[in-house]
Amino acid sequence: MSKITLKHLVFIILFSFKIPLKAQNPPTEFNLKFNNLAASWDEGMPLGNGILGALVWQKEGKMRLSLDRADLWDLRPMTNLDKPEWTFKWVQEQWKNDTYKKVQDMFDVPYDTSAGSSKMPAGALEFDIKSLGEVASVELLLDKAVCEVVWKNGVRLETFINAKSPIGWFRFKGLKGDILPELVTPTYNLKGEMGAINPVMGADLRRLGYEKGVILKENQSISYMQKGWGGFEYQINVRWLKNKEGEIEGCWSISSKFPNWAKQTPAGQVTKTAMSTGFNQNFKTHQAWWQTFWAQSNIVLPDKILNKQWFLETYKLGAATGNGAPPISLQAVWTADNGKLPPWKGDFHNDLNTQLSYWSSYSSNHLTQAQGFIEWLERNKPEFERYTRQYFQAKGINIPGVSTLKGQPMGGWIQYAFSPTVSPWLAHHYYLQWRYSMDRAFLSQKAYPFLKNVAIFLEEISIKTENGQRQLPLSSSPEIFDNSRKAWFSSMTNYDLALIKWTFEKTAELATELNKTEEAQHWEKINSEWGDFDIDETAGFTFAKGVPYESSHRHFSHLMAFHPLSIVDWSKGEKDQNTIKNTLKTLDKYGSDWFCGYSFSWLGNLRARAFDGEGAAQALRLFADNFCLKNSFHVNGDQSGKGYSKFTYRPFTLEGNFAFAAGVQEMLLQSHTGIIHLFPAIPKDWQNVRFDKLRTEGAFIFSVEMKNGNMSKIDIFAEKGGILRLKNPFNKAKFTCSAPYVLESEIIVIRTKEGQKISIK
């Protein structure tokens, strides 16, 4: 260590270290609070625990709890995907011969016209509230994950879904009479016209062709049993009683079963057991879980719009994950309750939707919530490998871009539904889980094996051109040119190329980490055989050679190399910086006419990565103010009437919500380059900002506060130890650090030990 750096060393007795700032529950000012119950399902108050969900609203004078369970699926196979033509090779032949309509008719159209596969709703509980008069307030208490409804006559309802078990609860206080639940079944058998098929806004439920379910009423209990396709069944049970205080309290549950699934406890037995412990005891376990959840991280921003929306998105992350649930699908546990199938069948869209839904979980210190995504991918590996062998006729692993609960392909626009680069984008989440946790068992047992299998697949399906470079037989870029023949490219798109180059680079990196030297060298060699990105000197990233970005588009697929993959990054110098600046200027030039809500969320992330705090805040504020309903659900289209987008429809999907939260976190903390940046992209007028327990790559947890524009306090917890590199946030001001450090140019370098706590002032 040089004499120059020694003078910067300051040793402070470790017991003087103050524990990192305690994360607080969401401020009550950020609760959702209204003067009346919502009049539509998609504006209802959302409750959930990953596996069960409910929406609280009012329909025809009755308070309604729309009930949902994550694994309620019609799993009938797509019969068009069992034909000999269903191969990537056959698609290439039709594209080459200009007979591509055959492909569209065989593989695209059935997704729209077939009833299944599809997510499906469960049913609803209704309470006739006419006798209670006017509602005084409806509030979602974020800290407790409870919906509270208060009437002007003093009656109060509390309802929640237990965070740790498949049980929902309700309790009425102050009643002078009885208000009893009624179980309302989905309209599988309603007579009348079905209307036009519209997969975006949802096809009629009756198209599933189910027989009417059975309702059984007993003393203070109602059960509903519905049979679905192929032996699938689900049961809803609601049970209630009047307690000693005259309050009516009850609970509900949903169970499902399908041939070869693990056996579940029937809903009726779940509610019977739960009633023996009661509302209060169940609430204690529920509240304890949410207290732990909220203690994971916290932010305090001067912009109340962004701060509130961040808490709402973080709440939804907790409500939509956990308890062994499948990944966050398009609507998670809030399936449409309008007599229709959910938008886009409520499936797993892996060309953007599932990926964006987990962006926020890593730096927000909610790795457990993201782990459910990995577990689902691991469980369904046999299905993914079967799909890879059948459609691509290749080894390794790829994953359908549109899939069912069990990972089977569903079709749709096949450039994306059967894209050869779906698995690399999903592999990115394995990589992030490793980098943010530094869990070596996860690295060796899951992350590297998955990336290796993806790399094997990409190596096998690639072809070599005359100049010796590798490329895909056909390439695409979601969702450029929709599903037309033109949407396939004979040369590599920047989207596919970014995902492929990232895969080989990171597979080599992980192999090196595991001392698999020969394997690392092989992946590095394959990586060197792919070409360069197509970048215009003045306009930045194109979609592919000869295909510039020259009209507004919702999906920034051409920018994957910049964000989220960081192959092109601001930290790499002037060349990359110019590419990034020119690309963002081009987005501005063509405007947001054809952006969806999630486009603004993604744009917020892009702006933050370019260290543009004002631009990031503006994009995220536009999302929150104009593309969300009053309950914070993202509905794709512009709801403001101000012309921010020509999409003005309202199909609810979740990816924009979670990408928003990730964008806020990118403004506060970045670590993707291996150097940690504090407040890298905040507006200049944000003089007082704080975050508690945000997580970086390398498994470092930071609590940081800025007061009056000056860095006030930095507390760090080194969960796994290792070298910490922090961009000096104090500029030329003096600072003290409770651990030995070296100042290398503008970087504070600290060699940390596992479990070490560090304070910098």
C-alpha cells in the first residue's frame, strides 16, 4: 500500500458501528384510500400471497371479493403443435420459399382461436351491503396487507389473505344484523351470444365448454366444485361464524387437483382447521410475515408520486410471489372477473413480461421472491428439453416464449413464442440471482448448469457463414413487424446477438469461477465467433443491418445490449457513451405514440443507466400518472386522454409495474459494472434522499442517506465478504470509514469479511 493511500486510512472501533438504518413500514400516506368501492374488477383492492389472490370491489349493489388461485389452468394441449411440420427447419423452409402464410395459419392463428390452454378464474364471494348504507372509506393498508372498508354507520370490514397459508379471511364489526357470504361461480354456462374472439381483451369463458359446477350449502359453509379439462378440478369453500363479540368472521380457501399433481388438502378441510384457530391468530402470523418483508428495504424520496408507486409495486411483488407459487404470469393472482378469459390468456409471456416482472426483486433485497421464478424453471426442465428436441431438433435447453403453467408451448406469434433466444433472457435471472446472493451452491448446482445448457443449444443451432462467423438460421426482434414474414431476418438482429453474446460471455465467466478452465476457454472461443452489433454513427442501435429504428415502438428489443445486459455500457468509455446518447435521442425523435405503459417503465431504467436523473424520473412519472388505474394496476394503454400514446385500451398486465420499481432503484443504486454507484441518476433538485437495505451485486447491503445535497451516512453489510468497490460519493470532501480501505482514483476499495458491518461518514 503506498504512502499516499495510507494517510486516508481511518480506524474506528468496530463496536461503535451503528446497525444499518432500520427499514420502516410504508407510510400510511401511501396506502390506497378511496371514498367508495371500485366499480370494476380491475380497479379492485388487490390482496394476495403468491398462490391465492382476491380483488375487493362492488358489483350491482354487492361487495365482491373476486377469488383466484395461481394454478387454476385449463391445460388442454395445443393440437396444432403435434404435427410433423412443427419444427424450426420447416418454418425456415416456408420463409425461404415465400409461403409463410402456411406458418401463420398453422401456428399463429390457433393461439387466438383455441379456448385452451389458458389461466382461468375461480369465482367470487359476495356480500349484500345495501342495508349498510354509504361507504365512508376503502383503504388498502400496505404495512399489514389488509383491505379495510368502513361504512358511515360505523360498520367495519377487515379482509386479508394469510401470507403463509392458502386461506383468506374477512371480519365484520359493528353489525346490527347478519351479512352473510354468497359464493358466485364463473359464467361457464351462461346462455347468450359469446361475441367476437379477442385474445387481447379476453375471450368468453363459455368457450372452455365446462359443465356447470356443483354448489353445496351447509350450516355456515358453502362449497363449490368445478371440473375442468382432462381431470382437473378445483374447490372453493367459505366458512363463517358469529363470535362472542357479535362480529361475523369467516375464511375461504381454494384447492386444486390434476392427475399426477401432488395431493393438496381440500379447501373445505383448510377452512375447517383455520376456523379452529380464528381470525386473530391467523392475522398474527400474516402480519409477522409482512413485517419481515417490509424490513427488507425502504426508500424515502422527495417525489411523492414515485415514492408511493414504488411502495405499491413492492407490495404487489410480495402479494404475487411465494408459497410455492408459479412465476408471476401476466396477471398473477388477479385474473379477470368479467365473464371472460384473462387478456392474452393470462399465460407466461417470456419475450418480456416474466423477465421485467422480476427486475426489481434483486436490488430491493427480495431474493426470496425471485427464487420462485428459478424454482419453476428448474421443475419444468424436462418439458423444456422435450420442446427443444422436438421443435429445434437440438440438444441443450430452450424455453417457449409463451407457455402454460407446466411449461408447455402455446404458440402465438412464433418469432417470439418459439424464439431461439428465450432461454438466454431467462438465464439472465439465474445470473442475477448468483451475483446478488453470491451463493456458491446455487452457482454450481443451478446457475452454471442452466447457462451451460443454454450455451450448448445456441452452439448447436448456429450456422457458420462464408466468413467464418456464426449466426442463427433465422433471427427476430420482439415485436418488430409483429408476426409477418418480414419479422424474420436473414442476418442477426441486435436483440438475438446481444442475448447470445451475453450467454457465452457469462457461461465462460461462471465456468472460470468454478475452475472449469477448459470449458471456459471453449465458451470464450464460441463467443468470439459472433459478429458485431449494427450501430448507426448518428442514430445508435438499429434492429438489424438495414433496419433502423424509424418509428415509435413499444418493445426496446434492439437495446438489450445496453439494458439489461450491459454489454454496451456508459462505464466503457466514449464510444459506448455516444452509442447510448444517440440511441436515446432517436427514441425521443420518434416519440411515444406506440409505447405501452411498460415502455415508459423500461425507458426509466434506460435513462437511469445513462445517468439521466431528470429523464428517468420523467419517464417513470408518466407511467404512474397515465398508464395505471387508481389501484395502481398497469393497463398498457394511456388512460389520461393527453396523448402520451395511441394505445388507449386497458388490458391489465403486471410487468410494467415491477419494471417501474426497478427503474426507481436504478436511480438510487447501481452495481452492474462491479463498481457501486450511490444516487447515480437522481434529479438535481433531489437534495434529501434515503434508502435502507438495498442490495448490490456481490451481496452487499447498503443503507444510505443524503441531506441537503451532501452524503450524510453510508452503512454497509457485507453478507458474503469479498472486495467492495465503491465510487467515492464524497468528491473531495474528507470522510471516515470503520474499515481499512484504499482510495484508487475515484474508487474506495475495501476488502470485506463475511458478515462485516462498515460505516462511512
